[in-house]
Amino acid sequence: MKNGSQLSWEEAMSYFKDQTGNFGPANWSSGIFPTGEDQYPVSGISWYEAAAYAEFSHKSLPTLYHWLPLLIAF
């Protein structure tokens, strides 16, 4: 989904490209994570990538209400 409209598979996949235009997180290059970061958590992904993965894994992203207790604590 984008702006309330359902995207086709091809349209959605066009948003999941790395620096070279290959599929992967935005900060990867040619489908390979940055050197020396093989044990790091994946970073630099877009909200769309995170939302797609959450939906694929039958989960959801945290909402403001999930973060609110942490924000109030500070």
C-alpha cells in the first residue's frame, strides 16, 4: 500500500533497491551489506521495507502508543 492505494508487485518491488539499483536495503551495494557489518543488525531500511517485512512475517510495526511509555519516561 502507498498513499491508500494498493500497489502491484512490480510497483512495490521498485521501492526496494540498493545503491546500485539491485534489490536490497538502501545502504547495501550490489546486494551486499557494508564491509565489516556482517554481525550488525540491518540498518538504513525504509519504512516501506520494514512494513513489508512485518506484513510478510505476520507482525506489525510499533505505533506511537508502543513508544509513548518510553517517551514519557525521559
